[in-house]
Amino acid sequence: MNRGRDFIIKSINKLFKFLNNKHPLEEHAGPFQNEILTGNLENDLTELKAVFEKSSDIVYRELHIGNKKGMLIFFDGLVNLQLIDADVLKPLLNLDEQGIKSSGITPIKQLLERVVSTAAISSGQKLQDVTYHILTGDTVLLIDGMTDALFISIKGGEKRAVEQPESEVVVRGPRDGFTENLRTNTSLIRRRLKTPRLKMEQKTVGRLSKTDLVITYIEGIAEDSLIQEIHDRIDRIDIDAIVESGYIEELIDDNPFSVFPLVGHTERPDRVVGNLLEGNVGIIIDNTPFCLIAPQTFFQLIQSPEDYYQRYITASFIRMLRYLNLIISLLLPSIYIAVTTFHQEMLPTSLLLSLAAAREATPFPALIEALMMEIAFEGLREAGVRLPRAVGSAVSIVGALVIGQAAVEAGIVSSPMVIIVATTGIASFIIPGYEQANSIRILRFPMMFLAGFMGLYGIFLGVLILQIYILRLRSFGVSYFSPVAPLEVSNLKDIFVRAPWWAMKRRPGYQGKNKTDRINRNSRPGPDR
């Protein structure tokens, strides 16, 4: 009885405490909420300086416009100082109060339309808007006696030039990659799709970072339900800061416990454009060179943009090679463990004798031997990634040679195991998607344990569980194994092989349902055409 009463009292206290606390979303309103400018420059500056105190990079530039006192406020490093001098300061200092009165229009309208010579300029009266524009890199002009502030967009500062993507090697195709600047990234997509149907809707996420992101899609190709679902998931995000696209990826995921990536990411604008043309939606985030793509299927991570830039026969051969190496990367160590431990009768006699002779001095069972080598190999690979580029590749190659040779000579591991691990590592490098390769790297270890305890039966059981697991995954309502499961024969032209362009007349039906036609039916080339 007493426990029940105590529980009710605690619940009521928690409810009152929740109602009295400020909701986290209210932090979006800023420090002023609905306060407006008073028109008294000194009072407004006092309010703003209290907010931006202990900020050494903020600049207050005092000036006189006729008989009125004004103040330019901006953050050093976020604006283009040369354009401020030429397009803002110089016109304002040459303007007198008589010129404002003789024009016959309000002072704020004259400043907007006839004085400040910048394309992006607006005005507002809320102190909350003033702080927001200063923080986003705009220049704010306050004038004594005016209750309106001018927001002048002359953003600048240091930014990285457009370069070749670092994480995705380009064999054939455009060599420009995304940068950390949002507008640079949107322009790289605009240059490739010169159509008004390309839409870019901007949002702001993060209570403290207020990170801008753009949802881009092609109207009429991307499904309205998909676009709305992405909007809804992003609107539900309530976090203090977004530092990189991985934050967004994890917060809009269908299955946060999935080992496979359900949202794609890329540094290549051509890959984003290719996905947009198939009905996908891109999410471009400021301050990161990685753009997200949704939905994402298993087979899209096996494909590469180069598949569509070279002849379809070559592309089909390379694609089939990738699937073969995907299987090798996942199952080769497990098959070796299972056969050498439980199913020696499956091997030819000569091969069995060679393996027995090689393993004769090895003190560990095949499972422990494989685990040791795989962990060492993964450590070397990670070290090669994290070290500086000048020494990373050398360390990984030399380390693998030295450790492998020393381990064999010391009798810790056998020579066939070194060959198996090396072949598995090479096979994993062929997978284009880095996240997909990581998934296979992770799944390789439980498959090895199943093979070590149950032999081939364990491998079959692991593959069956993995198939069931993949078939249950969804990416924004799309089956992760589409179009193989559920089977759509018409969409298999671009899965295991790549059909010629003139044969892929329709877009994938599981994504671009609004407009299926992609190429004219009479586009097949030939000497009689």
C-alpha cells in the first residue's frame, strides 16, 4: 500500500517538474524570442553585446549616414571584407540624410533598393532574427532611429576548393567532389541537371549548431510519399549540434541496429545525380563533403558510377567479379576452417597431405589461427588508414609482409592461412562501398565462429540467418534486397549485370514510379539507323 502511494507521489512530482522545465525545442527561439528592435541604437547594441560577450571575433563597425549613427555587425572570418568595403561601406558613407529625404520613399526601402548594391538583402525587426543572421555569416546594419535592421548576405571566409574525392577513386568520369560548403555542393548538382524540376528545400537542424541542410530531388520522378517521409524524419530530430552527415544518417535510419548501411553517402556529385534520376532523394549537409542518399538498397552499394561510363560488357564483367569477391570476402576463411577441421574428406588426397604438412608445426586450431591473422590484418588496414598518407601505405604493406613471414617461420600460423587471409583482404577491397565492405568485415567473424563449432552446417545456418535478416530490412519503405526480393524481373537489367543504355528504357519501378520512361525506345544504335 505504501509502495503504491509513494509511486503515485513520485509520478506526480515528475509530471510537475516536466511541465515547469523549458522544453529543449524552445532553445531554437534564441535569447530574445519575440522581442523587437527599439530604434534606439545604444539600447539595441547593449542587448546584442550581452549575447555576444566574450566573442573576440565579432566586429562592431561604427559609421555615420548623414546625421544618423549606424553600426555594422558581423563575425570576422565569415564575411567577405572586400565586398563589404565596396558594396556596403562606400555607398553608405557617401549617402547623406538629404538624399534619403529627397527620394520620396522610406529610408529603409531606399537602403534596400537604391543604396546597398548586393543581391541578397532583406530586413527585419526581431532581435532574434538579428542574432540568427549574424551567426549564419550575414552582415547586419543597425541605424539609430530605425526599428528595422538590414541583413546583408556577403558571406566569405576560407573554404576548400573543389577537388577529386578522397574516399572514392575515380577511374573514368568527372573528378570534382563535394566540399564542406553547402552552396558549392548544390551548384555542382545544378550544373549537371539544368531543369526547373530539380528541387532543393532547405532546413536547419541543431539547437546550437543550426546546421543548414538541403533536401534535393527531381519533381515528378521521386515519390511524394518518400519526400514527405524524409521531411518528417528530419523534423523529428532534436539534438544540440550536427557536426557531420553521420549524425543525420543515424537519426533517420529505419533500423539503428542494422549492420548494413540503410542510408547511402558519397563525395561524388555524379553519383548523387544518377540516384536522383532513379527516384532517390539526396540530403546535402553544410560543413561536410558527404551527401546522403535515400533510400538505399543492398545492390546499389555494389555498383559504381564507372559502371555507366564504360562499355556495358566490361561493366557487367567487373560487376560479376565484385559479387564473386563479396562471397569470397565473407565466406573464404569460414570454408577453410570448416573443411580443415570437420570435413577433410572433401579435399583431394594430395591437397590434404599438403595442408597437413603445413599445419603440422602449428600449435593452434584453425579457428584460433584464423582469428589471430584476421585481427592482425584488420589492425594493419586500420593503421594504414589513420596514419599520414606518406607512411600509411608503407606501414600496412611492410607490416603485413613482416608479420606474415615471421609468424610462418615461428610456427604460429601456417602458410595456407596467410594465403587465405590475404585473399580475403584483397577481395574485400574490390567492394566499392566502404560501409558495405565494413559490414562484410564484421559479419566475417561470426561466420568463422559458426564454421569453427559446426563446420559447413554452421556456414549454411549463418547464411540462412543472414538472408532472413537482409530480407526483413527496409530503407524508407523500400525492401533492402529490391528488386530481387520481392522479385521484379524488369528491374534486373541493372543488378547483376549492366544492360546497355538503349535496353534500360524504364527507371527502377521500386523507386521512380511517378515517371518510368528514361530513354526513347528508338535509341538503339546501328548502321541502318
